[in-house]
Amino acid sequence: MTRPVVIIGASMGGLRTAESLRRSGYAGPIVAIGEEEHPPYNRPPLSKEVLAADVNHEAVAFPLGDAVADVEWILGRKVDRVDLENQIVTDDLGVEHHYEALIIATGLRPRRVDLPGMPKQGAHVIRSLDDAIALRSEISEGTRVVVYGAGFIGCEVAATAKKLGAHVTVIGKGPVPLLRPLGLELARDIQARQEAQGVNFFMGSTITKVTGGDRVESVLLDSGVELYTQVLIEAIGSEPNLELLHDNDVDLDGGVGADANLRVLKKDGTPWENVYVVGDVARFPIPQFCDYSRRVEHWNIPTEMARKVGKEVALQLSGDADAFAEELAKPFAPIPSFWSDQFDVSLLAYGLIDQADDIQLLEGEAGGDCVYGYYKRGELVGVCGVGMRSKVMGYRSQVGLTRP
Amino acid sequence: MIKINVDMEKCQHYGQCVFEAPNVFRLNDDDKLEYHATAEDSERDNVQAAIDVCPMQAIFIVD
């Protein structure tokens, strides 16, 4: 029997890879193993629509089209062991899946607040659909909510909770929320807009203690301030899910190391020939924006990776060595993109803003609809707009380094 | 021919589809999405790519 392409991870990256394999002509078996019970769904609505309304999986599920009708989805199942040398993935029922090619799409998990004596109830994260549904049942008119972490998830959840009538306080380490992804000027503007809607901020702060018995009652800040709250939402970033590769010869320095073709790297920097990585867990070269390999947690990246990897694997397994070599000669070169909605503010960005050493207002007026340009050594590496979509899109083709 | 439907209740006019299928989708002067409800079969792959990258998952091919 032909061995399948095995995909570890059944979220967007896994689904898009399966689709890409089929569209690229691979007709053999595909097995996708996912920890969550739910078939693949879209995560961005979790901090917004799913939190705000009584919707279920159906509302966020990706359609499973004809192209992936014969994929074997093994859901609600963990992978216990990966043996790259012998090409075997073992799941938590002890079933061995011998693969022809392997796709690592294990994603991220939320970093948790790890303080002694943390109460068990009232502290939430928001990564999965079940997380969002559990949180939703705790927020209503008048609920006191503390959001720990002032990145995109934190700011979006704060806005949604406020719209639900909660009293919302955001606690963040930096001087302003969203400093790294937006830069100081735009970040200040976003904070002001959030404050105008009634969201409180304690910036430059860390939580040193969470009090309560079974339930969260208050959080203590390093400044000595105590904030009484019924709900604590932890939005302090994510960690790559790497553990199942630990026993293998893989570069796992802050993500699954990949080459320019998204093949997984050994510790000596050479690639495994039939092991690929897709999604947030990948640490990959992106020389048109950045001079080191890194992870990029933007929504469009898994889809872009899946297109590339699906094509490569399909060609590799087709036996057409010339076509495969031709595809390998094309490095993965995405343009990262993100968007964010908070109250009436709608952001759209291209490029890698955190690489900037200089920021310029390109269009409009600060505080209103506007577009900022982000420069590195004088070259545009990112663009972000508040509104002004067409203008932002017009800059997309200009972002990227010509001298990486 | 293929038939295309965009759920305008869902659409937030992010314009990601415009880069994938510029012959089918565009943003107008008010930054709102406009699209052709039908397209040649040759556009199918582009429209499928647009469906994949739509942040709101608002685009459908009606077969």
C-alpha cells in the first residue's frame, strides 16, 4: 500500500496544505491529525464575532471542498512520537502512521501566566474555539475584565468585551499597546482611540499576583496597584508547539527551523528531504524583509506556505525530478499581511513593521484615517493604514528590501 | 463560466482578494468591494485563491 502524506495539525495550515497537494496533482492518500475535536476553522473571529455573539463551529468552519473530500481527518487525537529517521508518526492510541512525506503544522499555544496560587476559575486564554466559547459565557453587562497583554489579541478582546458592556482594563509591559507591531506614533493613536471608548490602560506594568480562592478576585501589579476583577484574560503571546520533535535531529531554536523551501532543517543546517513545515510554528528565512530566520505570526502566512509546500511535495512524489528541482529553485518569498478591528478602527498592513528603524506618515493625518510607512536603512519594509484601504494596497508592491 | 457570490454581510473590504483575482474583484473609490458575479472558467484558480485568502471567508463559487 502507498504510504500517505501525513500532516500533523488540522487547522488552517494543515487544511490549506491538503488542498494545495490536490490542486498540484497529488492523488495519493493524505492523513491529517489534529488535537482539537473541531474540523479546521478560522481563528481571527474568536476575539471578535465569536466572543460577541452566540455562534458555533459552523459559523467559523472552513468549507471542506471536493478537493479534500478524501483526506483522512483524525481529530481529537494527539501525536505522541515522531521518528523522522524511520518515517513514523505515532498517535496517542499507539497507532503508527508510516509516511511518504511529513508536514509539521503544529502551530502555537498561548503562553500562560504562571504565578503561585493562581485560582482555577476566571482566568482565560483565547486560542481555540472552545476557549472563546468558555470566555463568552463569563462576560456580560457590568463584568469586570482585566486583559493582560496589549498586543493585537489583547486589544481586540478588550474592544469586544467593552462593546458587551464590561468594565475593561488592559495591562501591558510596554509604554504603549501594540508598540512592536505598529510603532510608537500609531500605537499611541490606537491607545487614545481605545481610551475614548472607555477602555482603561495600565502600561509599563506586570502582574505579580492573582488573588482569589477558586475564582480570580483581583490582580496585583508591580506598582502596588490592586485591580478587582471577575475575569482575567491572558494575552501575553504564544509559544511554538515543538515538543513532539524533541527526540529528532531538528533545528528547534525558537520554532521549527526551515530552509527557503520550507523543508525542515537538521541541526547541521541541511534539510530533511521529505519533511516540511507550515504555519506559525515555522522559523524561516524571509530575506526580503529581515536578515535572520524567524517566525511570522500573520494570518496570510500559513496559506502562502501551504501553497508552496503542497506544490513541492506533489512534484517530489510525482517522480518528475526536473519539475521538482525547478520548484526548489524558487525560494518562499511571501509578503506578510495583517489586519485588525478594534471599535471603529480598522487596520490593514503589509510587510514586516517590526524591522523598521524609521517611520513616516505617508498619507492622511495622524489621529484620523492615515497610512504610515516603515523603513529600514531607507527602504520601505512595511506599510500600515487606518482606513484608506486602496492607498495601503497601492504600497504593497513597494514593500521589501532590494539589498537584503 | 463560474458564478461568484460574496456575502456582503461578512465582507469587511480588506481587499486581499483583489491581489489574487484582479479581473474579478476591486475596491472602488470609497474603498468598498465590487466584483463581477460571473467570470470565465480560466479565472477559477484565481478566484479559489481569493477565497482562501479572504480574512472573513466571505467569497463563494456557486456551482
